[in-house]
Amino acid sequence: MKKYSRLFPLVAILLMAATGCVQPVEIEPPAEREVFVKCILEKGSYKQRVVLLYSGGIGEDHFEPVTEATVNISGDKRFYAFQHMGNGVYEGRMEPVDGETYTLEAAIPGRDTLVASTTMPRFFSVTFQIVPPEEWLTGEGVYPEGRFFFWVDRWINPWYKTYSPEAYDMMKEAGDSSLHCEMPGIIFEVDSLEHHHLYILGREEDSTGVVAPIRHLATNHLLVDHVNANGRKYHVEDTPAFSDTARRPKYERLIKKHYEGLALHDGYLRIDYPVNYDNGLRNIHHLHYYPEYPGEDIIDVRRYFTVVGDFEYNYWGSYNWKEKHPVLYFCTVSEEYDRYLRSVQSALVDRDGDLLSTLYGESGGYSNVRGGCGVFGATSTIRYDCDLQLGMPVPMVLGWVPYPLSRSLLPEL
């Protein structure tokens, strides 16, 4: 938006310079202008918002708000009336229902009613596991002396008592590979009963909220869309920020080396996620081993993937809401919103924003609004704080475990 709003004054100045005189610039009255609509229904929110703006004009506020509209949304056998809150923003109390189709209507005097429909994504969930690298399970090449003293194990290798070396040896003898070798670190799985358009974006946040976007992300998911790949590769720094004797860089370098060379993407990852994703791994991986409960804690590893980028998972620092830390957002979007986002991807207006939360003007791309332009879509979002906490991943055994996932709204700067 800002890019276009600065462009119009520049064009006017160039025209005046070329003609040698000042010419009045006529702006079309609202009745002759297009109406831009943006409404993204969000799962988990009791308040939804519709933005209505007249396009065209000059200056920072050239997108004149529509103030005289009657706005409502119908669906799930209900009717929701929206009230004008000022500046073309209309708000209404409604909580979208998974899988339901909704219709937006905006009646503006002297115009045909604007109409658009969208379907809320069905329920999805994200699960995760924390998997230490092979070197930390076997004790080879890191702190081998720790294997002979229980309390040293507890402090320098918190996974040693959680993940059984005996179980790992059994897998190797059976000819299996494990996630310790293939995919160490924090891994994710999307649980769904239907196909999803999945977007993953990142933010640096503190107790005040969002501080900055995470600019570059990479994943080993085989179905990631490369439309916004920037041609660069994920690279592990040879010289860590801490001394080589520190625990954190040793661990992070052991993890990150597995993802060296993954394609970096600007701002977000887009994944068309099917019901039955297969990452190509053929093995079943034992997370823990209990001789008295053979077969317990076994997971199918074929659905897991990882996310890395220009951020650091906080493995060792104490969790402090006042300090900046990375957060990942997993967003499923409706078919209409996905088509709109893809159509405007190459024309980001505000580079400080992101594809999911930036407001666009007339982009000439996809629109599902009859009688105007813009988008009426829907999204469901899950948030994950990329930090570990001390806990008990196995009863009576202290170790590092991830913070839980939570339902969230779309992040904004």
C-alpha cells in the first residue's frame, strides 16, 4: 500500500515538470471507483473484521474508507451483522466453524451489492518431537566421559537417560536407520483428514509482541513450493557465536549439518499438504525403550519434516518472555485465500510485512469478490515457540522438552 501511495505524488510532480505548469489533478468520485474488500475469517477469534476501501486517489490516505455500507456474513445457519468502527473497518462477533461455507455481503448505496464466499478449513493439528543427534545418544565425539557418571550425564547430556542406547543398538542391528541420523532436532507432523494449503512463517517476539519477521526459512518437506525460493542455500556457520567448548554451539552444529544446502525461501514456506504425506523415510523409529513394555513409544517417521532458517532454536537459555525468541506459525488457508495469496506473491507492497497479513490494493490478480476486488478468505493458525524447557519427557527422568503448541491468530507487525 505504501509503495503505491508514494508513487502517485511522484507521477504528478513529473507531469507538472514536463508541462512547465501546475495542472489540477481530478480524482474520480467514490461512486465511480472500485471497492476493495479484505476479510479473512480466523479460527479461534470471536471478533471478525471486514475492510472496505475505495481505490484510487493521491496521497498517503488515497484509499478512502467506505463508511456507509451495510455488511453481514451468513453461514452455519446463522446471520452476523457487522458495525462500522471507523476508517472503513467493520467488525462483528462470530466464531467460524471448521468446514462451514460463509457468504459476505456489503451493500453500498447507489451500487450493486458486493458478494463473496469462502469455506473455513477443516480441523488440523501439528504434533512434534525433539530428537537429539546420533552423537548425543551414543556419546561419541562430544562428551564421552559423561557416560560413566550419572550426574555428569544429567547436566551435559540431558537426553542420555531419556533415549536408550540399547534401543538404538537394536535398531542398527536390525538394519534400520533412525531420526537421530536422518532428521535430528525439532520435527513436526501435520495431522489432517483432508488436503491443506499450509503456510509456515516466523516471527521474533518478546513480551510486547512481534518484534521482527524471520526473513528466510527452509524445510526438508518434499512438497514445499519453490515460488519464493531466493536462490540461496541454508548454510551452517563454520565459526559459532560461542566458544567451541560451549554446549549450545556443539549441539546446534551437530543438528544443523543435516540441513546444509536446503533451499531458502523469503518470508514464508508454502506446502500443499496431502492427507498421506510420505517424506521418503522407510523406517519405524523407537523413541524410547522399555524392556518391560516392548513395542511402546513407536512412531511412524514418514510424515515428519523440519523447519530451519535465520533463527536459533533456544536449546539452552532459560525461557524469558521479556527476551526476544523465535516463533513459528503454521497456517492452513481456504482455497480462495490461497489463490489470492499466490496471485499477489510477486507484488508485495510492504516488505516489512508478510504475505499473510499485508493489505493489498488492486493487484490485478485473483479476486473472489463479485462487484468489487479483493479477497474473502479464511485461515486457521497454530503457534509454536521455538524454545525448550526442563521437564520430564519420560516419567521420573529430567530432560529438555519443547513448549506446547497453541491455537493463535495471524501475526502482524
